[in-house]
Amino acid sequence: MVTAHDHAVGVSRGGCSTKIYLAIDFRGRPIAIDLTDGRHSDIKSVDALLATIGSCKRFRADRAYDTDAWRQKLRGNGTNPANPGKNRRNVKIRHDAEADKQ
């Protein structure tokens, strides 16, 4: 029997939803994908993507992935976190704004 979980569909207040996480190379070509139900935590999917692609030189994501623990984990794997910090941070995170535009 096929269930909604098999198809990465989750039910929430807004109805059924699916999240698509995509890792791309520096040219924008997809190199890994992870499908989850809509209630799934974003940060957990990044772990799955990095496990698929292995270590990388630089990691760029949006502000949702800005946690000290996540940044430390990336640095421990030899990856430079290039995502901007959340606006509510007391100590601002320096990042390459030009790389963000790319």
C-alpha cells in the first residue's frame, strides 16, 4: 500500500504540501535533491543534501539556515558558510554580498 509519506506529502492547516530542496553547483546545475512533506524542518534536509554531495568549498543558503550550531558544523567539515545572518542577530554575520547576488 502506498502512503502519503511515500510521496513526500504532508497535511497541515493549509492542506497537503511538499517541500523540494535542491543543491546546485556554481553554475546553477542541480547536483542533489530531497523531497519531504511540508511539515519537515528545512535544516534537516540540508543534512541530507550534504550527505549526498559530500563536502564542498562554500555553502550558500538563505537566512533560515543561520544558526551558530549549523555554521560550526559546516566549518568542521571544511565548508565555508556563505549565507547571511538573520536580522535579529546581536552580532552581525559578515558575508559576501556580491556572491549573494550571483
